[in-house]
Amino acid sequence: MTTAPSRRVPQRRIAETVADELRDNILADDNYRLPTQEQLVKDFGVSYPSIREALRILETEGLVTVRRGNVGGADVHRPDETSAAYHLGLSLQAGRVTLEDLAVGLQMLEPMCAAECARREDRLEVVVPALTKAIDESVEHITNGVDFTHAARDFHDMVVSFTPIATIRYAVGSYVALWTAQEEAWAEARTRHGEYPSQVEAEGAVHAHRRLVEEIAAGRADEAERMARAHLAATQALVLERYGDRVVNASAAMSRQTIQSSRRSRR
């Protein structure tokens, strides 16, 4: 009687099993910190090559960044709307979707979030103060095109973030983050060429934001939605006038994610 030869589990399969567990830990714990490779080898009882392959899997998913060299290690990145925007942007870029198409989609989706903010019973305690503060901060940058665009887009991001329906919040938030990346890239390019819109137009955007907050505070959901859509169309027109036929650029979203991660690390 012959015995069947023992079959070794492929290193790739071991790595995938390790990556699965680490991924679950990252997604389940907001404060999860990745152990050292040495500790991971002990915890999982596997080889260093398997651990390194597991980390490479997570790195390609954008969940970790592996630092190599004398100060090696790995940083954890929980996915958010901005990271999702990058992957969404890859799909849109591959499909040759234009900025104009993205803008029209946002005009359908983002105003719904403004309406939902107006329907929140706690809007006066939670939503309105935060949005008002965001507007006031944008006013401080009204003479600086790039900084003002960053601050004004934060207002739009915040409106979506207050949407109580989580599925809508994450889905629309990804589209908004993707558009924000395109608009911020546009602002930087126009500023370099001395062609950024005038301070009067920036003040108009601030005025529109304040009026929108007034409608949200009053609980007028239909009017908040209408106003948000009109404001979006007006501000998007500045970008679309020159770049409307350009294909969505996913790398802009990645650049914005890097900047935001840098900001968070300094806090």
C-alpha cells in the first residue's frame, strides 16, 4: 500500500489567508495598528515570505503602505470616500467618461444629500453649525484661489457627510470626492496661469453656500435640493467651459488622497 504524497499549501494561498484576517482587522477597528513582520510571523506561524506577500496584497488594495529600508514597517489606511474615488476614477477613466458626464451625474445625486440634511431633526444642532463654520473658514481664503477652492469643496464634502443614509453617503461621497479632485487640479492650473475666477465669483459661491444653509436650517428640503442643483451647475460651468470634454483623471483623486493623509498625520 502506497501513501499519497503530502501536498504543501502554496505560499500564495497562505499569504491570502493572512491578508484576509489582517484586512478584517483593519476594517473592523478604526485604531488598528499593524504589528511588525516579526510579530506577524509569530502570530500566524508562517514564514517571512508569506507575510511579505500578504502585505503586498493589502498594499495593492490601498489598505497599507509598506515602508522599506532602515525604518521599515507598514502604515494602515482605512478606506474612505477619497480612496473609493480613486478606484471609481479608474473605472470612469477606462470608460472614457468625460468631466461633463461626471458633472451631470453629480447634479442628480448631490442635491439629494442637501435635501436629506434639511430633513434631519437634529439639523440645527449638528448640521447647520458645522456648515456655517466651514463657510466662515472659506471666507478667510477668498483672495487665494487654490486655498479657497479647497475650503469651498470641503463644504460640499460636508453636506454629503451629513446624509443620514450610509449607503447614499458613501456612494455619493465617492463621486463628490472625485469631482473635488478634478476641480482642485483645475484651480491649481488656472492659478498658475493667472486665470483663476475673480473674487466676485468666489464671493458669489460663499453667498450660495449661506443661502443653502438657510434652507437646510428652515427644513425646506425641496428648496434646498433645488438650490444645491443650481449652485452646482453654476460652479461646474467654470471647469466645464474649458475642460468639459476631458476624460476623468483618476490620478487627481490619488493625489488628493495623499494630501489628505498628510494633513491627518500632522493633526
